[in-house]
Amino acid sequence: MATDRLSLETQTLFNEVSQQTPAGELIHAFNHTALHPGNQPGNFFGKNLPINQDGRFKDSLPSGPNGGLQRILRKLWRMEIPSKDHVDHYLRDQYRRNLRLSTIRNTLTAIASFLGLVKQNGNNHLEEITRIDLGAFIEHEQDRGLKASTVRNRLDTLKAFIRYLIEKEIVSPDVLFKRMIIKVPDSLPKAMEMEDEARLLSVINNVRNRAMILLLLRTGMRIGELLNTQVRDINLEERKIEIWEAQKNRIGRVVYFSDDASDALKAWYKKRAPEKPFVFYARGHDTMTYANARIIFCKYLKRAELSHKGYSLHCLRHTNASSLLNAGIPLECLRELLGHNSVEVTRRYARLTNRTREKEYFKAMAKIERGEIDGYYKLDLELQEILKEKKLLPSHGEKLHEQP
């Protein structure tokens, strides 16, 4: 009896599953597993994947540390796109490099969109993709009405995947020979007007919701950071919150909150369930989703008759930054509070509101209106013609003659 062969029971199960499962998925799962003679049904993939009575996989997946990754890979293998094995290897590489599951999911979305377009254009092999395919992908995403920033992010994600394939000598380096840049408008951050801020707070009568919105407004935290905050992360006495890992750049920081936010938080602490680990949660749950928080915020915008202003939850972060700058906080200090990697990112708020620049402008304009400026500055056309002629003479090596 050969000990390195599958048991009869496992072989039978494999035959049953192979009739219901796409060949690529089955082969891929087989290649990632060390098979042993004693494997039980549902375990021959090495992951304890449960099997229904009809031989198909159940929807449930492992709940271990990499359970989230398995869900992403399962979604991948259900897609009708070419070269899924290369995508699988790349996503696993991202997981090994400790990238967030949300990042890996976004990576799959961008790659699947690209490969779906490539397949639609009659190409079923990654080895044959060209720079033209990359350009077609950009146009496709733009035609869908996506924002320029979203298209740029997806292109950056896709280029990282292609660089990985170039290193593996699967794709030609010519695909990324020249840079592809998408110009994204450098728009100003949208902050709330002081009057609108007061109107919004005046209509919030729910204890939990008032504490949540005031903390966003006074700390400048991202909504995801606040929803992930646990009771142990808040020091009420020192009025500070420890963010162990920032939502965007994964850098920890400490933020502080004001007296009115402290009072609102204390009022919520008196009513919240003490056994809940997260500070804010929805009814019947231990946490609160972004969608739930957004619905709450939009409800109060409508009640305050501010819906037409286009404010979002993230505007509360912008409002915090612009208010602190107006109050004279140093730019570098604000960078630390907001958790920006570079002060250049924080400097965008200085463009939004800068009291010093504003005062200097109106001071200068007042002089102009009173006629107190010294002299006049105007363009001397005759002098400019002389300078132009002197500049042209050396290049011709001769005098310029008037045209008849």
C-alpha cells in the first residue's frame, strides 16, 4: 500500500467536487495544499473547507487570522477574469507584507476591472498586455464617471501589480517604460462655516450622536478612527485620545478634545452600556458602521437645513484644521494632530484660511482705495520694443530693417 497516495474516500470526494468546481479553482487549491493519506473529507485542501452533501463548498470560511484573506481569494476565484493564479500570488504577497485587508480588497477591485476589460478586448493572457491596454483602462474608468483621484489610485494600484509581474518576467518592462500621470485637481478642503457649525450643533439632541459629532469636530479624527476607538483609548481627565494605528497611514498619534466635547462624552458615558468595548455602537451591535454614522450626520444636516451645502463627515476634520489655524496653531503642530506624513499636506489648510494673508491684503487694498500708493506701474510699450530689438540682433548677426 503506497502511503503517498490519496485515500479512496478522498479521491471520490475530489471527483465529486471537480464536477461542480471550475478547473482553475480546483487546480489552484490543490497546488497550495500538502495532501496526506489520512485527510478527511473537506480537509484535503488543507484548510478545513466544509463541503455540502452535493460536493460543493459551503459559503463559510476559516475564522482564523487569515480568514479575511481567504474570503478575498474566494471572491477572486469566482470571477471570470484571466490569469487568476498570478493575481492570487500577488494578493498573498500583499498579505505577507502586512497590508490591510481593505487595501487587498481594493487591489482586487482595481485588478479585476483591468483584467475584465482586457478579456473583453480579446486578450486572455497577461503576457500579451501592452501599454495600450493600460491607456484603455484609464479611459474606461474615466468614462464610468469616477473621480480623477479614484482613477489615479486605481492606476497606481495596477502599476504596482504590473511591476510585480515585470519582476517575475511575466510582463514586458515596456508596459511601464514611460510614466503615466493623471492630473488631479488640487482643490481646497471643504470646511463648515462658523454659522453652519453652530446651526448643526443646535439641532443634535441625542446624547450619543452629540458626543460623536463633537469629538469629530474638536479632535479632527477621521470617522473610521473614531468608530474604532475603544473606551480604554480615552483619558477623560487629560482630555486626550490615543490612536494606536491611524486608519490611513497606520501611524499612531494622540489627539485632544475640548471642554464641550468632554461634557458631551461624559453625558454619553452615563447612558452607554459599560460592557461594550467600543465607545460608539449602534443599537443591538457592539460597533457602528460608517454607513450608519453617515445616515445620522445627514439627518442632522437636513434638520438644520444645511443639506444643500454638500457637507460630509470628513468636513468636520477640515473644519477642525481650519479653526485651529485661525486660532494661530503652528503648522507643524497641526500636522502632528492630524497625523499627516508631510507638512505639505497640512499646508493645504493654510491656503483655505490664513488670517495673516487676509489682513495684509485688505491693508494693501485700503491704501489703493485711498490713493496712497507711491507712483504708477504701467507697461512702457516703446521701451519693450527696444528691448525686443536688442534681444533679436545677436541671433541674426545683423541689423533689423523695417518692413516696407
